[in-house]
Amino acid sequence: MAGLGLLRASRSRAGVAALSLLAALAALVAGCGSSAPDATPASIRATILIEADEAAPNWHRDIEATKGVDGYKLLEMAVDGDLDADWFPEFRAHFVKAILGAAPEVSEFWGVFIWNAESSAWEPLPVGADLFSVEDGHIMAWAIVERDADNPQLPVNTP
């Protein structure tokens, strides 16, 4: 009989040890996700040039914004809302009419551009500003340009 009691005690200790080990592993796994730092930053920094007059460039550097911000929202942040634009829901786009009080003439419009560091040149955005996701380090420009398909214009000032 004494042997049977010893066997039960041994099984009981083994069960407690197994449960303790299982609880420790569960705590370790649960803690892994919560204590690890997020590898992706929650914010970005970008720069915007506003070129209503090429002789008087207006740079807004190192604008901090939430990751995933679009080009229009970044402009709105840079100028503290000092712009006039119409929203076209069917295009999911704003048509910018004035920035910081500067409005284009009848034959002009506000063009939006992105700086290509590899070619050291401005390029028109491939999509509207509302659909463009700004990334950390991007340099954008809003410039008054003429409506001339044969002679596309770019901002004059460079970073």
C-alpha cells in the first residue's frame, strides 16, 4: 500500500509541474506580442513647397503627420487650413482653387508634384493628391502652372 501512495504523490507532483510549465509558456507567448516595439513608425515627416510665385518659394519642411496621410491632407496641415478647394466625391478628389490666398489665373491651375531624388527632378503625381499616400521623407510641391499640354510645366525651385 505504501507503494501506491508514493505513486499517487509522484503523479500529483508531475501534474503540478506540467501545469506550471504550461502556465509559464502561456505567459511567455502572451507577453511576446505586447512588449515588442512596433517596427513601423506611427508618424512620418514630409516637406511641401508652395510655389504661387517662382521668385518667392514657400517651403514647409518636416511636417509631422500620421502614417498613411494623403497628399491633400498634408497640404491642409502645412497651411493650417488656409486653402480653398472643392470636393468631387465621384472622383474622390479635391480641386484646389487657392492656397494661402494665392489663386491661379483663368489659364492656370494648381499642379501637384513629387520630387524624384534619383533623377533630381520634379514629376507630376501619378494620381490625385487625395489618393496619394505620403511616405516618410517625401518632398511634394504645389505650383501654379499653365494649362498647356504641349509644354508641361514643373516647379522652378528645387529642394
